[in-house]
Amino acid sequence: MLHTFVALCLGALVGLERQVAQEESGGEKDFPGVRTFAFTALLGALAVLVSRELGPWLGVALFAAISTFLVLRYRYDAATRDDPGYTTEIASLCTFAVGVLAQSDKLLLATVVTIAMVALLRSKRVLHRAGELLSPVDMEALIRFLVITGIVLPLLPDDPIDPFYEVLRPRDVWRMVVLISGVSFAGYVLMRLRAGRSSQLVMGLLGGFVSSTAAALAYTRAARAAADSRPFESLVVLAASTSFLRIGLMLAVAGPDLLPAVAPVLVVMSATSFALAVLRHRPEASGETHDFGNPLTMRFAFGFAAVYAVVLLVVAAARDKLGLAALYATSAVAGLMGADAPSLSLARLSGDGVLDPAVAASGIVGVALAATLGKVGIVAIGARGAFPLRVGGSLLLTLAAGAAVFFWLRF
């Protein structure tokens, strides 16, 4: 009885979403409601019961019956409406399958599938907007990247290919490319979705998820060309605040053992830069937002792969030949140009046992500090007037806060 009741409830949940969607359409759509979807899930549960008691062919017959009904309904909608769509019909078939899963003692799976269905049904506007905003070039880049990754990644060797330190594994390099590209592309899509609909604060934060270095360069150049550079000050600092969360996200995937030691510094730096950005933000200002390029290009992928491989080898060589001081110095120099490659390199070396976790964590903190200092250099070189002083001062305060927390925890 419990399994049948759960099937009814899950079907009713899907029907409730469809009923709300019908009311939102103002009568333009005629979706089945709570009762219809509850009966559909119940039919799936009954298909399992009758198959157990009387044979599998009765369950197949019930599935064929509801499929035939849905086909007839779609034909009717197509004849009476210009844009019938068939999302509801597919959702009905999925609801039947949910009833089957629930009655088959797969309650967790049935619940997860139902939640995913409801989320997809409610995300119509967002998904359609994403389809409109992503250009054909963006889609081609996404498909090309997925195809190359799906074909190339399984074929790449997972054994070290460098004869000296045995740390360079081609499959690992491309995994890191997928990780960085995925985070950057997520930020890129969110930025495109929210363009023109969100405040500068949100757009500055999203810019940091795409690439905080690119954001600092873009906003600094825009400030140099603008008559009033004040609106761009908060954007640079906001992008920097997101970069620390980005490092934490990458470590959660690539080096979760290091995250507890690094997280306090990253959180403090992110909170400090965010607070300073909010203080500098002027709601009445109308600064431009930058249209970042798609990060899923092959140029980006192969470029990051090359940088990551070089940093990995150089850091291993510095540790082996020159000691910890050289390792920290090498990581910091690499961090001046961007935190992604050196942070992931240190995480990888720690995971492979080449570096002590405490050493790797300290190196990653140094990379975060150096990346912040690198952005100070960007605004100092690329802007003019009081902009470098105001933005550079905020970034240096962020750096000082992170360094203070690190030394307080370490010593």
C-alpha cells in the first residue's frame, strides 16, 4: 500500500505543476491536472501489480493503452491548436514510469525522477531564454568540446609520460581542462541569461566565475575609456571576490582534502572583497558590463592544458631541486597570471603524494594572494587617475585580510 500511495503522491505533484502552468497560460493551454497525472502514476503502479499476479503481458497492455491515449490526445491538440507541443505527453509517460518505479520498491529513484521532472517543467522560460541567448557559434563550441572530450578523454593514457618526475598524465590534464571549462561556461551562461536583468553587483560576481583575470582586464579598459570610471571600480573587486569561491569550488572537486585548510582564508578574502565592492557600488551609476567570450573554445582548452602541464612540471622540479622556498616562489609567480593552473597543480601533486598536504595548502593560499596582487598590477598598468588607487587599495586590503588569517591559523 505504501508504494502505491507514494506513486499517487508523486503523480499528483507533477499534475499540480501542470495545473499551475495552465493557469499561467491564461487559458491558451489545456494541460491535464492533478487527478489525471495521479491516475497515470497509479496506472504504472497497477501495471507492476498485475504483471506480478497475472503475467507481464497485462502490464505491457496497460502501457500500450496509455501510449495510444496520449497519441490520440496529441493528434487532437495538433488539429485544434497552432502550437500544441508534446512536453505534457512525454511527462505523462515519465509519470507512468514513476509509478512503475515506486511500486517496484525504487522509492528514492522515483522521487528523484519526479523532482527532476517538475524542475524541468518549471524551467521552461529559463531554458528557452538560454536557447535564445546562446548563439550558433556558442552551440558549435559546446558540441565540439563535448565530442572531443567524449572521444579523446577515454583514449588518453593515465600513466605518467614525463621521464623525470612522473607527474604528467595526459588524462589528468584533460580532466582539469573539463573542470575549468565547465565552471567558466556555467558562469558564461548565467551571465548571458542575466544580462540586462540583473544589477551590476550580480554581473560583476558572474564575471569572476567566467574569469576574474579577464574581468579585471575588461573593466579596467572600460574604465580608462569612460568619462566616469567609478561604476567599474566595484565590478573589478566583485570579480576578484568570486575568484576565491571559484578556487574553493575547484578544490572541492580536485583536492577535497585540502579544502578545510584553505577554506578559512578563501572565505575571508571573498567576504572582504565583496564588502569593499558593495561599499564602492553606486546604484545610480550605469557602468557597462562586458560580453565575455565563450570559454569552451579549443584555443582556451589547449591553452589551459599547456599552462597546467608546464606549471605541474615546474612546481615538481622546484620542489625536487630547490626545496620548498622555490616551490612557493614558483607557485606565486604562476598565480600572478591566474590562479587556476597553479592551484590545481598543487592539489594534484598533493593527491599523488608528491607534496605534503600542508605544503600544498600553503602554496594554494600563496597562489590566491599572488592572483590578487596580479589584479593590482592590471589596474595599475591599465587605468589612470584615481581608479588604480581606489581599486588597488581594495584589492590590497583583501590580500592583507587573507594573509592575516593564514598566519593566524598557521602560527
